[in-house]
Amino acid sequence: MKALDKLIAYQSKSARLREFDAGIDLKIRAAIGPGWQFVPAEQESELLSERQRHWRKLRHFHETAIVNSGDLFGHLGLVFEQWEVFAAIGATKTLAAAEGLRGLYEQQARLATLEEKDAFWHETRVDRLPIEETAEGLLEFAELLIQYAESHPEDFNPAPTRDPLANFSGIIDALRERAPKNRESAMDSPGLDVAASLINDLREQIVKRQRTNL
């Protein structure tokens, strides 16, 4: 697949994944209301079904281990801890690669310091790469997630994704409610008011530019 075709395919799949993310966020937001972004992990787990909790972990793995870093070895702990979860979506290549890397992972785990672990990561990289590259890649893992969600509509209701700026504004509003009412705090309300104003100005500029380009 050509690089451009791969990019277009990823953008399409990424948009679909975010719709399922938004559906889960909507469930939490409906239950919690304002400040839902700061719901404690324990309470969030109570609100979500088992499959939805698994989805959160798999999406974290996809974004951090595949999309952002391309570092399967650095995220093997999650794979080993959630083996059945990866098996549930059919990520057989990732599981096989993890098994192939288990020996190196256990060697690294026995090292005493972070410096030693980091050095081991670099020293074994050339040997690891052929194994890591056999795992599901960017598009494959995304497709497995989409198929998993679509096969369980009782747990996954896609929803329109929110404007990132609007979402950030919501976070600022929630922080404002939680902020200490004094000027010494780094998160005081005046500071948050300025941040919210900047976001609104930025949104207006984007809208104006879009209208100009029509």
C-alpha cells in the first residue's frame, strides 16, 4: 500500500475509532454531568461494561504502542496483563510476537535500575525488531478494534466526535469549578478565564477562515 493510501485509510479508521470513543464518553457524561472528564477510575469502571473497559485498555495500547511510539516491547506489560483482552479481538499476531519477546522482557524485568532497563532496551533493539514487526500494524489493529466494536452494538454506540476546542473548553470550565478561589493558585479562576477566552478567540478565527475559503 502506498504511503498516501495508507494515510487515507488510517484517517478513515481513526475517525471511526473516535466515534466509538465518543459513544463511551457520552455514557459517562450522561451519568456524571459537568466535570465528567475527572471521574475517578474506580467510578468510571462501575459505569462501563466489561467490553467497554477492555476497549479503553486496547485503545490506550493502540495509541501509545503503535501509533505514537511503535514500541511493542515497551508496552508488553499491558499485553501480558490483559492477554485475554487481546485474544478477544483476535490480535493473534501481537500475542505471538509478545510470546517471542517474553524471554527478553523477563530479562529486562530482573534488572535493578531504570538506567539498566533503558540500556537493555537499546542493546536488544536490533534483535527485537524482526519479532516486533510481525505484530499487527497500525491499520490491522485498528480494523480489529472496529470489528470488535461493530460485533457488539449493545456495548458500542458510535457518537459524533466533539470539537477538540469545545472539549478543551469543557475541561477548563470543570477546572474553574474545582479551582481554589485565590490568586496564589496556579489554577485560579482568572487564569482559567484567560485560557477560555483564548480558546474562544481561536475557534472564532478558525470559523472565519473556513467561511473565507468557501
